[in-house]
Amino acid sequence: MSNLEKLISQKNFQNDHQRGLVSLIFVGNWITSRHQQFFKPYGITMQQFNILRILRGQHPESANINVLKERMLDKMSDVSRLVERLRKAELLDRKSSEMDRRAVEVRINEKGLQLLNEIDSDLNKLDNAFASLDEEEISQLNKLLDKMLASYNKL
């Protein structure tokens, strides 16, 4: 019996494709749960962390909501709501564009940069999700995932 079969108490899959898909979903949910627990002490969510990292990459320039949406890992995120929460937490600055009042420009501030630096010092704790894989296996996993992602826009 495989680890997946033990963890979900199921051993009957239609085929290896179905088993692989269920495994990916299970592992994805496990990693998401670990990330949620990791970010909780910092008072932010995974999605908020993603926005802050995008903005740090843009720093000192600002980004608009559309840039954030296209670069988010979680494409279902409500970016405007996340930005507003980060603004209320004083981790970023938001202002309406001078050219288009409907457009919003967002920039990470010093407090947001400090929080990311603090998180960065602990971020390696999340790497142990891959502790059971050696370097060659991680490389192989990345190649296989890249191969799967090649069909992302074809779905």
C-alpha cells in the first residue's frame, strides 16, 4: 500500500493518471496548509505574502492591480481586497493614478520591506517539505512540473 493510499484510506484508482492527480491535489493541499500555518504568526496570508514579494521585486517602482493579478500564484485571489488589507496593516501604500483615477498604484513601504526581511530569515523552514527528496529527485520533479505547466494555457 502506497503512502497516498494509507493517508486517504483509498486504494482503488481508475488508473495511474487518476492516482497521480489525486497525489498532486493532496500534496498541494498539504503544502498550502503548511504555508498558512507558517504565515499566521506574521499576521498575513500566503496571498498577501505573494503580493508583498511582487511589490518588493518592483521596488522602488509601484505596480497596478492588473500587474499584481497577472503575477499572483493564486489566480483566484481578490487582489483589490488583499491590497486593502495590506494597506490597513500599513505594509504598503496605495494611491489612485494621476492619469486614470480608476487605476490604483501600489508600492511596498518600509514596514512591508522589514516584514519580508523577517520572514525571509525563517522561509527555509518551508523547504523541509522536500526533505525526503535528494537534489536529483528535486530536479526531476521540477522538470516534470514544468512539462505539466506547458499545457497550462491550453486547458
